[in-house]
Amino acid sequence: MAKEKTPSKKPNIFKRIGNYFREVFIEIKKIVWPAPKKTFKNTGIVLLAMLVAGVVIFGVDTGLYYLFGLVMNLAGN
């Protein structure tokens, strides 16, 4: 006996997109946004961390460049 194929019911694409955006909107409403003062403080902390990291990387780079120059001068003599 051959099985009868039942037509598969695909949900309407527009209905699926609508459901997706409805769920996104529901999730966005659950977000607790930080106060502007807290955001400003966190931004300052991030900028300070970037500055410190930049200075450290600059120092390591300069030191290695100097060390490499010493090694190359010693190898040339």
C-alpha cells in the first residue's frame, strides 16, 4: 500500500515575521536600562582602561624596538 502524502501546512511567512517582531518587542520591554549617571561613569572607566592599555602596549613596543636595535647592532660588529 502506498502512503498518501498530506500537504504540509507551512505557516504564512508574514505571520512568522509578525510573531518574531512581536516577541522582540516583548523582550525589549523587559530590559532594565542603566541611569545616565551610571552610563557616564562606565564610559569613563572604559576610556581610562583603553588609555592604560595603550600606554602599556606603547611601552612594550618601544622597549622591544630598543632591544631589537641593540641585538642588531651587536650582530653587526
